[in-house]
Amino acid sequence: MARHRKAIGKWSLMRLFIAANLDQRLCEALAETSANLRSAIRGRYVSPDSFHVTLAFLGECRAEDVNRLEDLLDATAQDFCAISVQLAALGSFGREHAGVLWQGFEPSRELSKLAHELRSRLSEEGFSYDEKSFLPHVTLMRKAQLKGSVLPAACYEAGNIASISLMRSHLGEARAVYETLHRAYLRD
Ligand code: 2AM
């Protein structure tokens, strides 16, 4: 694929992760779940345009590695067809007063295979990543006041994952802003 190679400073560091992108049906369902949560739980909401599934979190990487990571995404995407997924129950990580609230997926062998394949290719190429086991989810809220809250209904829509992206996370005072550096499409 012809693509513009970015001019990047040799030693600058970037906080990177690889995400699976969700189709419009899934994003709309997640936005509806998020709206239901807003009336029930206080916290810091993730904007719907930032919804994603993290497949591998790399953390600080050298800017000069970006081109190699783009190639790794392209090669991996070519080995997978678009994946059908189904949204499932809400869940949380962390503390009762500052939790992370997310919506999960029904188990998908293909999605797990994609995450494992990416991670194994990252290892082969000498990249390190957060090795926590893959639990597919979309974060809807951070710093959630979970204590004593009753979780509202979630929307259990089905949809597709048709692409993966190399993402850069810019940490801000209030929230992180995610920038797509490169997108690779799975096969039809
Ligand atoms: P999440 O997948 O639970 O939302 C950018 O920070 C993205 O990478 C977020 O989606 C974040 O959490 C995910 N992530 C996974 N492991 C992480 C880690 N060790 N540190 C920060 N973010 C991590």
C-alpha cells in the first residue's frame, strides 16, 4: 500500500497502542449504554469518538519505530477477515471510588486470535507491551463512583471489526486524546 512516511524526530518518544476499530452500529450502541450510565453514575466519560478495543498497549516507543509498527499492522491485518462481535455485559476494573467502567463482548475466538497474533509478532520484532491477558472491552468511563451504584441496562448490539489502528495517546490534564497514526483493514 502506497503511503506517506511521516517525517519524525529521531529520538522523540510516543505513547502508543494498537486498537481494534468498531463499526457504526457498535459505536451507537455503546453511546446509548454510555448515556444510560450518565444518569446513574458519576465519573469521567469517554467521548464516543474515542471508543476502541485495545489489542496491545506498547507505552513509550521511539518515533523511529512507527514505520515498522505500521508494516506489522498491515501484514497482520492481511491474515484476518473482518470479525463479527456481539456486545455483552458491563464490567469494571479498580477502585470503588475511581473505577474504570467498560462494556465487554461475547467470547470471540477470532478477536482473541487477532490480539494474540499481534502480540506474538510484536515480540518477534522486539517490541514490548503490557502483558496483561487480553480481555476485550470498551472503556466507557474512568474515575467512576462505583460504590453503591446500580448499573443500568446496556445495549447488546452485534457488529463488525473491520480494521485495526496504531494509536498515539496524548496525555492531557483532563483526559487523554487519541490520534490515529495508521489504519490497516482486515480482509472482506
Ligand atoms: P483500556 O483499554 O482499559 O481503555 C490507551 O491508554 C489505551 O490503552 C486505553 O484504552 C487503555 O485502557 C489501554 N491500556 C492497556 N494497558 C494499559 C496500560 N498499562 N497503561 C495505560 N493504558 C493501557
